[in-house]
Amino acid sequence: MNVTKQIRTRIKLHNTTFIVLFVSIIGLLAYLSERHFYEADWTQHKRHTLTAASTALLATIDHPIKISVYATEDDEIRKPIDDMLQRYLREKPSIAIEYINPELEPALMRDLGIQVNGEIVVELSGRSEHIQQASEYEITNTLQRLARSDERWLLFAEGHGERKAEGNANHDLGEWSKQLQAKGIKLRAFSIADNPVIPHNIAALVIASPQLDFLAGEVDILKQYIANGGNLLWFAEPGSLHNLAPLAEALEIDFQGGTIIDPNTLLLGIQDPRFSLVSEYPRHAITAQLDAQTLYPQARGLSIRRTKTDTWKHAAVLQTQPRSWSETGQLSGSLNFDADSDIPGPLVVGVAITRTVDTNKNPDGEPENEINTNDQHLKEQRIMVIGDGDFLSNAYMGNGGNLQLGLSMVNWLSHDDRFISIPSSTRTDLNLELSRSAQITIAFGFLVIIPLLLGGSGFMIWLRRRRY
């Protein structure tokens, strides 16, 4: 009897100790959870976490950020917005977030021009913008626009059959322009024939694949613009330079003849040999964040002149693979490299050109003050020349890293190196796509195999109990 009592006492003691320890561990975990936070995003493309580009942009913003959300107290409206803003708050805890119920402040809503339930107002550096969709793409691009110290203008030369900046045709640049405008870049068509002086305070002038010859006077205006330190983005197609050879000479570059042929594109399923591929990039600001292949339809090669003056610094940032070559003959039939006439690869497709210029000069290029010419008046002039313009056209911009490259080039030309392009990527893990055989296997397993296993195991247990 005493032994049984001792056993019961020991069991009660063990149970009591277990309960005390269990409750203590739960309390300790609750205490730690209040002071420490851990979160893991297991989705394929981390769609519940800010991209590295958004994180990098937040790190460059030193001024206070205020985000005001005008939404009713409805979880269906506020919760998705709050989930998105919390991602930014985790990266930058100093962001001030305020929720305002528009039903309680109708006069304020009219004054601010709030149009939809859930509208967001982002304020930075004394400026503000409204957002009607709480997505990372919209919020980060808004922050990027507000973070720019001043306006950035791109002038697109027109009058020579160039690609239209906001055109909708396959060969135009409308989709690229929309992406630039979303990031605060302003665009405008510019006729050199009607404006004898190109503004010197623009981000860059764009010459997008002209099809007609420039007049001699227009070429002189372009050369003067370059001499005065202007930035330039020049897309040139195979064939004629349309009287822009003096401009190439001033930049100390040459355009090679023919069209680049790249057999490597066959590996991507592209049957047209005139497409060329660039998959490796040098260490340069333009390509630092570029991790995807870029594709160039009907491109031409460039070469850098070796001069004794060393006025310009050239960097070959885009280069085809060694198997490519520049075909100088007819682009028909079976194309093979001809060592006698064709130009072997690898071939340079894009060149970044820089030099240091004195900004303490008037538009004619003469110093305004000979005494005051010091390092504070020096800036880096930036020029980008690419032997193709199709890669950013509406028809081909979506290939590989073409869009990312196009945005990076403009940021570099605008001296906005800190701004990294935020691509609007498609999340591949939103939907589960199964083959027909996989669907049949899963259906047969859940509807037949699993019920049979459960029924069989239950029958075996019943038989065993019946025996005993």
C-alpha cells in the first residue's frame, strides 16, 4: 500500500513539474516574442519582402518620409495597404505612417483631392504625390521621383525619321518612355532645325535611329552641344550614319560595316541570325545591377579610336560573344563567316564615353571667369552610343534585361547612379500549374488510394481487437 502511494505521489510530482516547466517555457517564449521579431519569406521570388532595389533606394534617402493613408476602417481596404507599408517600415523604421478615415474628414478630402478609398499620399523633401494602388512598384517609383533633387529632361531629336519617344508602333519607344516617366524623367520631342541651340541643362539628348540625313547646320549644332559638355544617348542602326560621321569622329569612335550575326541565339530558339546576344558585362555603373541577358535585333559593331589626345575615356559596356561576327555581305541564304570580308567577334555593341568638363563656361565654350575655374566647376560629361535601337522598341523591350539596361543608361546619363531601376516583374508562384498526368495522379491518390489505405488500416485494427 505504501509503495502504491509513493508511486502516485511521484507521478503527481512529475506531472506538476511538467506543467510548471511547460507554462514557464510558454511564458518565456511570449516574453521573447514581445522583444524579438523573426520573419521568413518562403515564396519563390520573395513577393512578401521588399526587393533589393527598393531597400537600396531607402538607404539613399536621408530626409524624413511621411506616408498618409486615407482609408475607411475596413480590413479589406486597410490590411493589404498596411501589409505593404510594414515592409518599408521594417527597412526604414523612421518612416511616419498615418491612417485617416475619409468619412470623418470630408472637407480635408476635398482640399487634398482624395478620389478613392485607400488613396496614399507620400511626402518627401517638401513635395508629395498621390498613389491609388499600394504596390511596391508604385511606392518605390514615387519615392524615387520625389528623391530627385530637380527635374530630369530627355530631349528626343526629331525630323529625321527617328523612333518616336511616345509612339505606339512596334519600332517606337512608347513603352520605354512610360517606364522612364514613372521614375520622374520628363520627355520632349526636339527639332534641332527649329532650335539652333540645344539646352545645356537637360539630362541628355537622345538620337534614336534616324532614317534621314541631318543637315550640315544641324550637325554643327550637335557638335557644339557636345563641345559644351552635353550628355548624349545615340542609337545607330546598320547602314548609313545619315551625315553624323563628324559626330562619331568628335567622340573618337567608328561604326563598323555590316550587321552582327550571332549563332548563339539559336540556343534560345531564335531562328533569325541577325539577333545578337550579350550575356556578360564589365564592371561599370550602367551594368552593375544587370544580371540578365540582353538581346539586340540587327545591331552593328563599334570600335574605339586610339588617339594621342586621350580627350575621352571609353568603356565597352556591351560586347557580343566570340562566335559572333559582322556580316558585310548579303543577309540571305546560309550565312557563314568569311575571313576575307567579315569582321570577327567579339564585337562591341555599346560604348560609354566620359570626360571631365568645366561648367564655368558660357554656351560658347569660353570661361566666364578665368580666376574662378576650380574643381567645384568640373563635372563628368557622359555619352552612351549603341549600335542598335530595336532593343528598346515596343516590340523587343520585354526581352531579357533590355528594359533594365534602358533605365540604367538614363540614370547614368542623368548622374543619378544611386537610383536603381525597379522592374515590374511577374510573380511566377502566384498560380500552381500542373500537367494532365500530375492532376490525374493527385486526384486518383486522394479519391482512391488514401481512402483505401484508411479503410484497410481500420479493418486490420478491427480484426486484431476481435482476436484479443
